[in-house]
Amino acid sequence: MKLIYDKLVRDRIPQIIIDNGDEPDYYTEANDEAYWLKLISKLHEEITELSDDRSSQEMADVIELIYTVCEFQNIDLAEVEEVRAKKKFLNGGFSKRYILRTVNEK
């Protein structure tokens, strides 16, 4: 039986499939645009899984993808953390659970 995935997988998955006695069909020649689209698609997939399964396993997958996206885009994680902290200081976090319904402009 042939299973079709056509998605980005972790680096060791092809070898794990081989070790299990199966034959993966995969490639590594994705150009930057194709890789970017697969990264974003995978991030959406993992966020969807996190919405269904609020486990540390699913959160780890999302975080790994964030790290990979930053690396691919040459964004320093320390800079991301600095921006995150500044935005939290200026605008707050999300822990107060404010749900904005409307704004009456003057």
C-alpha cells in the first residue's frame, strides 16, 4: 500500500521509515520558495494538531518549526525574544483574556 504525504517531515523520518522496512520516496532539492511554502504549511498543520491535542509534544513541534522558520529567514532568536519582551512591555501579553468586541471611534 502506498501512503501519500507530500509534506515536510523531520530530518530523520526517511531513515526511520527505512529502518522500519519501508521505502520512502522523498527529495531535498526544494528551492527556497517551495521550502518556505512547505514550512508554513507544516506550521499550520502543527498548530491545528495543537488545537486538538494540548500536549507538550505538540507544542514542541510548533516551537521546532518556529526555530526552523527563524533559521531559514536569518532571524536571530535572541532578537525575536527581545522584540517579544518589548511588545509585551508596551502592549501586554494575553493572560488577562481580554476579548475585544468593538471600538467606537470618536
